Amino acid sequence: MSGTAIEVEHLVKVYRRGGSDEVRAVDDVSFAVPRGTIFGLLGPNGAGKTTTLRILTTLARPTSGRAQVLGYDVVRQGLDVRRRIGVVIQEQAAELFLSVRDNLLTFARFHGHSGAAVRRRADDVMARFGVDTIADTKVQDLSGGARRRVQVAKMFMVDVPVLFLDEFSSGMDPILKRSVIDLLREHATQGRTIVLTTQILTEAEELCDDILIIDKGRELARGNLHYLKTLVARIYELVLTFEQVPGNLTDLIAGFRPSDVVISHNNVRMKLNEDESRVLELVTLIARHGRLLRIEINGASLEDVFVELTQKAGSRS
């Protein structure tokens, strides 16, 4: 059995607005996702993320190119694909006229599972997603955030090998989000392949083994977090804790053109687009004017990578 869960080759999706006017939502994208990994598909609004997910989950047909999930072609073998995937995308809704519990049990029955064991699993899943107290409430009577919890919770009623999640954490509080992140890691460790999109880049940074950044339907960068950070190696975050912040700090740092400078009590945080030697030069300079209690220098975050690449792409278009 192949070690690849998803294969995409030269995928294109064109929407026609009328006449000769057309939008290339996905523009010659290719990638492969190994089994048992968490794959992040990132990009700004309108980048083509959701369209790509819709094609991979058989909800939209590509204009050209090829995509396979677990060896099954998403166009010619759509039913085989659908039997092996779980899907949560932005416009998808839970069954509004069913209760929370019946949503989960019905989803399991669609996949051929029923009985006492499935009911116990539903109780466990509802507790994990914090919807056990509203188990008998119709979904139409829930808030948008609670509906989203139900949508995601359904995916853990069955053990399909591939899971697609579009903005999975929408409507989740930090405690629940942490629990779900741990659950996703656990399932990936057990061999489940998870493809997710998110606008919360710290989630992707924490979760994803592999990341593809796209914009205007085209690939900007692809790789693991370590590789992506090397693409913007000159970006550093500097965190300083003083006994007392120097009164002339603004003048001291002006020549280094820092960004995102935040001063809170005796803590100073800033970003620098400089060589490492210049960052150390700034620290030495500041240390001459105030007693430093703590110094922290961090490389680029995924958010830095994302912003830098998308801004560069925008300036070229």
C-alpha cells in the first residue's frame, strides 16, 4: 500500500463570471501528503484553500489536472473517496432539525456503524467537545460556535483514514481548542491523515508536519516549519526585560528600524529585519543604558513567513 494519502498534480479550477471573464481559483497546484501527517494549507482570504479542499472532497470538479485520495481519483471514483474521508468545511452545516446526539449517531450510521458501542462513543465525543450538556438540543437552536463544535465532533464518530478540516477551531474557547489539538495529534500518531486550513497561524505552527502556502491559487512555499523559517532568516523577535526601561530607548533603537515595538511595564518586545550580528549589536547597545534582567531572541514565526511571502507575491502581481 502506498505511503501517500493525497496526490495532486497540476490542479486548476477556473470559475467563469460570464463572457470571457474568468477567475483562476486554483492555478497549477501540485503536492503530495504522506499518510499519518497533519498537512496545513495556508493562504490569505481568496487564496484558493477552500476550493482546493472542495475538489479533494469531491464537492467540486477541477477544470484540469488530477487529484487522488488514497489512490482513488476524486472525479472518476468519487464514491470511493467519500467513503474514506471526513469533511468539515466552512459552508457545511450540521443537520439542523436533529439534536446534537442524533447528529453524531446519524453520521455514524451513514458510515455503517450503530449499536451500544456507537452510543457510548457519542457520549465520549460530546463530553470531549463540551456539547454533552446540550445533547438533546436541536442544532438549529444552537449558536454558531456550538454548531461548529457539533460539525467537528461528528468527524470523531468514525475512523475514516483522511480528515479535511476548514477553520476547525472556529467558535472554540482556548481550553476546548487545546483539547481538540491534542486529539488531532493523537489521531495523526495512530495513522490518520489530517488536512487543515486555518487563519490562526499559531495553530498551524503547533500542529502541522508539512505546510503549503498559496496565494491567488498558486504555490508560494512548501515544506516543514523549519524549512519555511529559513526563507525569511533575517527576521528576529527580540524580548527584553529591564530593571527599568531606559528613558532614551526610542532613540537607541531608531537606527535599527524595529517594527511591532511593544513596551509593557519593564518588558520590551520588537521585531527586527536585520542580520544576526546587528541584532546582537542592538542588545549590546541597549545593555549599556539599562540593566537587562532577561534577553530572548527568537527566529521568524510562521506568521512572519506568511506575511513576508504574501506581501512579496502581492508586490509582484
